[in-house]
Amino acid sequence: YKFLELFSPALVKEYSLERWKSGDNSHARRQTTEFIFETPKFKPQNELLETIDCVEDLPVEHLCKKFVVDRKIPQEHYKNLYFTETFGDFAKLIDGGVNAPNDSRLIIPIFDSKEQLIAIQGRILTSSANTVRYITIKANKSIERLWFGLDRLTEDKTVIVVEGPLDSLFLENAVAMVGICDGHYLPEELKDKKVIFAIDNEPRNTQVIAQMKKIISNGNEIVIWGDGFVEKDINEMVLKGKKPYEIKRMITNNACSGAEA
């Protein structure tokens, strides 16, 4: 009424008559409009994996299926690995601000301990001198450091920490560092467990040795690979015929800390 009285005096009488007919007058209780706001429903990050192909469902002759078979990755993990022909497009679904190459890649999902997707890692399937082999995209940028396999931890108190997510799939109760970690800050899920770091066997790599020294200085237990070990990582050991239980036993037997390390 006040609005019309100020801006359209000609309509005031008509509006007053309509209000009176509807029972809305100065002596009547005015009706108020109830506004209902629903919480916005965002598509869960886990559902984004449904937009690409699961390795378990790929035909045997498929490039990505042949890759995981040739690497002897345990078949039980096929259902947790994926494939996309357009990695750049899929990466934008995870983080709209990234620009990644639109090539074919194996997708390794990274979940938190509550099985929520927090990042993905894309592994190139065809070698190229100008292509980055692994590309990691975070869905949750508030997480400073990523760890692969926290969703697969068991009640076993001993956890083996390796460098590559694919390497961790060969060992029971194993996790992988996504990026270099010196063992100073461990996730909450590992703080009450015995942790053994099994860094790649690269005794001539100065960066690897420097990382190992930091892990030792921070009081962690670590594997010192002996002269008899020639394979670079867990996957290579499997390809050379070693069984996962044998590798775990070797890690346990060659783990040390402190002055001994």
C-alpha cells in the first residue's frame, strides 16, 4: 500500500478495495508468504567415476586392460581402477580450474578413510618424451598432502608405506605417498600404527637417498635394501617372480631405524 501510495496513487483505491474484499484490511491479520529454501544438492565426487570406464568392465584386448594385466596388478583391484580417453575433460569435472592434456590414461582414484573421493591420479598409457607420466588432480584442495590407500587399512598395526599407488596394491595393509614425504607429518590414520617406509630401491639417486635420510632423522622405520636387491620397486619385484608375501617378509626383515638405519 505504501509503495503504491508513493509511486502510483491512481492504483491505491483499487488495491485497497481488493484487499478489503479478500479480508486483508487494517483490522485483519495479514497473510505472510512462507519461503522454503532447500539446501543445494551437489553431485557427490564419487559419482563422477561413473562417467568413465571401470577397468573391470573393459575387454581383454583394451589398451588399459592389457596395461594392468601386463603389470600383474591383482585382479581384485580392477574394480577400483578406471580408464578415460579424454583425461583433460575428466580432470575438469574434478577441478574446473585445471588444464590437463586430453589423452588416454589409467585413472587411479584416491579416497580418504571414509571412502570419499578426494583426488585422482592419471597414468599415461603410451610413452612419450614430452608427456608427464603421472598427473594428480585434487577434488578437495584443503587437503595439503594426499595418501593413497587409507580407505583399505585393516586393524593390523603394521602399515607399509611405498612411493607409488600401484605398488601399494600388491601388499596387504599398504599405503602410498602421493608426492615426496619425509615422515614428519603422518595422517591420523597412521599415528597409532607401526609404519615401515619402503622407498624405491635407487641407491644412486641422490634425491631418494636424501629423502631416506630425512625419514630416518624423523624417527621412522625404513627399509634399507641390500646388495642382493636389483629391482627398483615392488611392481618390478612382482614382475621378476617374487610373491607379495615374500616381498612383505623381505621388507619386515630389512627394516631398521635410528643409528642402525
